Amino acid sequence: MKNASRGLLALVAAVSIGALPSAAHAERVVHKDATGDVIASTYDGDTATTTDVVEPDVKPGDILRTVVRHTTGKVIVRVFFADLRRADQTQGHFVRLVTNEGVRRNLFLEATKEHPRGTLYFSRPNGPAACKGLSYDVDYVGEKLSFEVPRSCLGGPRWVRVGVQTMRYPTASTDTNHIDDANKDAAYGAQPTLGVRVHRN
């Protein structure tokens, strides 16, 4: 759990820093992520180095696709997994949103074995933010996460770009975290890679 806590704190710190229309007033963008591109990131305390290795056979936490829908009232983000494993000790799901006006907001969902529904945090670059009407759902049967962010919490943008990244800490004793970025194949950064602009039509 020592390394899991370190990885989680690093991700939370990063959070605090900084298609075709399907309806008359909504654009829907589907992005397919590569399968088998989960990265095992192992920290060596003796050398203070991290080694990243792609593990194509790891299915838990492997993002298959994301769907972003921008309606007149909200931005809806759905994340589909090969296996959204309920039994993991800790999972960190990070959703990054950036608008045409430069508004930056982050969603961070932390789920544990004891609290599988998880706790959702909403923040701006300089700290926590309020968002009335924000909602989410964890569907372990359907292997998906859903987030609905009112446009009022994003400043009523013309378009929004969304990035998604998942980190998993399978056991309390491991120094290996598993990471998948929905918009990068077999790679990741300190923050989720942003996707294309999704407009409100």
C-alpha cells in the first residue's frame, strides 16, 4: 500500500495543478483505445527509479473506448473497460476537461475494495471546486464508468476536450501500478492526454 499511496498522492497533485452530431444540439465523439496497452509502472526504492513495461495480457483497467457527448445542458463522459475489476484494492480514475475559453476542470474518482462505488472529487487548477448537478455511476457489470458534468460548471463552453486515465494498485504489497491513458497507446503522462474538440451544436 506504500507505493499505492505514493502513486495516488502524485496523481491527486497532478489533478490540483492544472465525430458526427447525434442530435440537434449535441455532438458525440467516440474514441477507441488500443487493447492490451496497459503499462506496469514499477518503482524501485533502492535506486529511486521507475520502470514502465507494457503488459498486453492485463485486462483489468484496460480502457477500450471513451464516448463524449456535449449537449445543451451537460458534458457526458463514458469510459468502457475490458475489465473494470471490483476486487482491486485501489483504483484512481482521472478525467481532465479543458474548454475553448481555457477553463480547466478535473474529476478524480477513487474506488476501493471497501468502497467500490468510490468517492468523486471535482477541482480547478488551484484547488477544489463546487459543481451542482455533477453525477457519476460505476457499472461493474457493464464494465463502464459514466460522468455527467453540467455545462454551467465549465463556464458554458462552445467546445470541450476530454482526457481519461486509469491507475490501479492490485495488492497492498506490490510496488507496481497499472496505468492506461485512453488517448495514448502504450504510453502515459502526468495528466490524461486530451482528445479532440467536442462541440455543442
